[in-house]
Amino acid sequence: MESFESELSCAHSLPWVAVSADGRVIGFIICRRVEDGGEVLKLAVSPSMRRRGIGGKLLRHAMGELKKLGVVRVSLEVRESNAAAIGLYERFGFKRLAARKEYYRNPVENAAVMFADL
Ligand SMILES: CC(C)(COP(=O)(O)OP(=O)(O)OC[C@H]1O[C@@H](n2cnc3c(N)ncnc32)[C@H](O)[C@@H]1OP(=O)(O)O)[C@@H](O)C(=O)NCCC(=O)NCCS
């Protein structure tokens, strides 16, 4: 929660939400831009709404907006075991180019570092 709040309040933070027809927030993405580099900081879809294309729509929208802002390359970190997110990112052209050893806590796990050119 603390990291969520600090990411949202960061001056460079670019958040978008997905809203259902009846007005509920069902997903969100938080990115940031530093000069011509973009980063996906958080992406999540409500468990009951997954696998319906919402994560993909959020990511497509965010990447389009980052491109309009002059971003040429987007990076992100993801748990190596997170097959759903890695599958989604690969569909959007992200490639695993590096790893950060024991980057996550609870449980300890490596991060895959992924990049996509816009
Ligand atoms: C990752 C996440 C955002 C995906 O959202 P989503 O709305 O379910 O994704 P989409 O429906 O747009 O899926 C698009 C593609 O991603 C891949 N994908 C999504 N979920 C997957 C799964 N469980 N297993 C394998 N591939 C998956 C597939 O290629 C899928 O296309 P398909 O359904 O035509 O096969 C969602 O699972 C989530 O909120 N997970 C928990 C939070 C999280 O891990 N966030 C990422 C942290 S970096």
C-alpha cells in the first residue's frame, strides 16, 4: 500500500483506470516517464474480470499515451513466476533482457526485466 501511494503521488506518475459499464473500477495501470524512457510500475485487473482483454487494453492505452509523450522504450520488472503477466507483456512486444536477483520479498524471487520499443 505504501509503495502504491508513493507511486501514485510521484510527479511523473501516469495512472489510468478501467471502469465497468456500471461504474466500478476493474483495473488500473500506473506508468512513469523520465525523458524518453517509460516504465510500467503496476498493472492489475480485478480477479473476476481477468482474461477478458482488460489488461491488454490498459497496456495498449498506456503505451500509446507514452509514445505521444515522446517515449521510445518502455521497461518493467515482473516476478519470474508470473506467467500471466509475462504472457501479456510478450504479446505486446516486451522481451526479457535481464534479471534482478532476489528483487522481490515475501516470497523472495528474481525479477525478469522486460523492455519494448515503441
Ligand atoms: C496480468 C494481468 C494484469 C492480466 O490482465 P487480464 O485482463 O487478465 O489480461 P488479458 O485478458 O488482456 O490477457 C491478454 C493476454 O495475456 C496473456 N495472459 C493473460 N492471463 C494469462 C494467464 N493467466 N496465463 C497465461 N497467459 C495469460 C494471454 O496471452 C492473454 O491473451 P489470451 O487471453 O487471448 O490468451 C492480471 O492477470 C492481473 O491483474 N494479475 C495480478 C497482478 C499482476 O500480476 N500484475 C502484473 C505485475 S507486473
